[in-house]
Amino acid sequence: MATNAKERLLGAAERLFYEEGIRAVGIERILSESGVGRASFYRHFPSKDDVVVEVLRRRDGMWRAWLDGRIAVSERSPEELPLALFDGLAERFAAAEFRGCAFINTMVETADPDSPAHHVAAEHKEKVIAVLDRLLAEGGYLDHESLARQLALLGDGAIVTAVREGTPEAAVRARAVAEVLLRTAERESVRA
Amino acid sequence: MATNAKERLLGAAERLFYEEGIRAVGIERILSESGVGRASFYRHFPSKDDVVVEVLRRRDGMWRAWLDGRIAVSERSPEELPLALFDGLAERFAAAEFRGCAFINTMVETADPDSPAHHVAAEHKEKVIAVLDRLLAEGGYLDHESLARQLALLGDGAIVTAVREGTPEAAVRARAVAEVLLRTAERESVRA
DNA sequence: CCAAGAGGGAACTGATCGGTACCATCAGGA
DNA sequence: TCCTGATGGTACCGATCAGTTCCCTCTTGG
């Protein structure tokens, strides 16, 4: 059935890259863990770098779909809805396999800021910021764009902190900061 | 003169590791750029991993000495002095060779949280948090410990954001959040 | 029933990895 | 003066890297 091998390759690569790092995982590992032959690999991808980019694209889609889901099921009020990001992060941090943000990790590992992988990673963050911006605008926050970037910065700070500490606590800390931020931010029309 | 070669090795390794990443830099590069012979390298260090740890230790000392300096020359009032961290970060972000935090980068590159390099990196952050904690306590903030961790999280968030965006702007954004945080935090005795 | 395409296995390339061994050189102290 | 210790250069080791090539098997559709 057509692209079965390709799917297995991407699945194995995504997991291994996230768990051990891109440079740390050789083609051999991806092949053995996916059960795909060496020739088939290069039939689907010109090089390892192309796998990296494709894995990141997949992960970008998955991650934002997951975030949308967390936002959709959140019981928070419109003005508190942006905090759903931190509720979601708290879940992720508690996962056993959590090892930070794949996109941040990629940018760190791929030193070259002009590399395709770096671009995909940067674009992902901008898309997440766009989601936050929409949420904040709908929540009535006047300076929603600036606020969105501040919340994203907080989220990234929470992620690297969680990696360092090895506990989910950072999500709570970041959320507390975010709450202060939202509480002191100006909102359209009436005041409480 | 005794340990001349060792010093040159550490200098070259520190620069190369930061600019290109630890895994990306081979022994060969460190040798050629430092002008040290291969045998001399292994006379001073049992393995590459030991160089990584020693480089991080050096950088920890240098970085905190630099932070202390920025704090010392800051003209901010005691209650605003913790913001000197973000003033300092703004300077670093503007540097051409800026490529994030060497300790965050090391933790990302070194997936294993039990590795010596990971530990040194984690300890560094705790020491920085201790500095912030002292500053906040001296500034009269009641919940200085919690506040210190929030500021550190903000700082790390600013760093990864600056790497992603390639501009120093994130420092300003993080500082704005920090200002809100300090302004709304409770301080001992009188209110303004 | 057979052809075609997709896939897996393995041998092989040249380059580079971290690390070892050996050797010639050059300094300084006895 | 000679000896010792630190050094730089180079050849080498086995392992692994990304990538190429060839061959055989299996499935599937005509």
C-alpha cells in the first residue's frame, strides 16, 4: 500500500528526534526502529535534512490542532481563555516523555538561523502567537498583539524551565504571571 | 609555561561550542583553532565530555560575574534593581554572536538529564535565581523567592524568543512583564 | 499468469567521529 | 651540560556518519 514506509519513517523519526535530539539520531536508528530498508528511505527523502523539515511540519500541525482542542474544551471565560495555553502546557510537562519544545530544540541544535529547519520552527511559533492574538482580541483586550507575544514568551520560558527542573511546576508559575498580566491589561468598554 | 595549552583549549572550545553547538564541533576543530596538539589535548582532558563540563563551569563564573557587574553599575532604585537582569539581557541580545543561553542550549543538546553537563547547566540557573532572590529580598518584596523564579522564567523566555526572532526586542517585552509583576507584588511596610 | 512497482537486506563508499601511540622539539632547572 | 616535562605533529585505530548501489521478495492489478 503506497506510502506505508514513509509514514513509519516519519513516525520513528519524529519520536527519536524529540527524545534524543536530531544530531544524536542516525539514519541507521530510524531505519531499524521503523523496519524500513535503507533504499526505501532514500526513495522517499533526498536526505536526512528533508526528514527533519517534514517531521517539524507534521508536528506543527499536530501541536496546533492539540492546542485548538484544549482551547475548545476549556471552561474558562472569554477573558481568561488565553490561560488555556498554560493549562495545556501543565499537561504536557507532566508527560514522562516530555523533553521541551521540539521547535525550540531544533533551533538550538540547528545553529544556522537560515536553515530550513530553523525557519519551520520560527513559523510555528508565529502561528501559535496568532492563535493567542485572536483569543485575546476576542477576550476584549485592547493591546492583544503585544499581549500575545508576552504570553508566548511566558510559555517558552515555562517550557525551558520545566526541562531544567524536570517538574511540571513551571506551568503554574508562568500561568500566575499570565494572570497578573491579563488582570492589569486594559479591556474594551466597561470595567469590572 | 605550565598550562598555556589548557587555557587555549578551553577558550577555543567555549567559543566553538557556543557558536556551533557541542555535537557539531569535533576535537579536530578545537585543536586546529587553538593550535594545540592532539596529544596535549588528552593530557589535559580525559575526554571531550570533560571539556564540555569545564567550559560550562567557566562560563557560569563569567556570566554571573558579568551579571553582578551590571547590577553594581545599575542606576535603578532598590525596588527596581531586579530589572537590571533584563537591561543586561538587552545588551547580550544585541551582540552579533548572540546565540542564546549556553546552559539552555547544553540541556537541549544533551538530552540525558543525568549527564554532568546537564547538572552544571541546571546549577547555573539556580545560582542566578539565588542572585535575583537576594535582590528582591533587599528590594522589600515579601514573596521574593517565588518572584525570583518568575523573573528567571521570564529571562529564559526572553532568551529563546530572541534566538527565534533574531532581534533584541524580546528583552524589552520581558522587562515590561517584569515591571508589571514587580508593581503588583506586595512589599514590606509602607505603600506608595 | 505475469509484469510492475514498492519494499527490505546488505554490501559498500568516503568522510568524520573520539581516542591512542609514537616521535621530535623546546624550554627550564639541577 | 644534561635531563625532564610540556608541547605540537602525525599516523593510526575502530566506530559511525550520510548516502549509493544492487538484489531479492512480496503484493497487486491487468
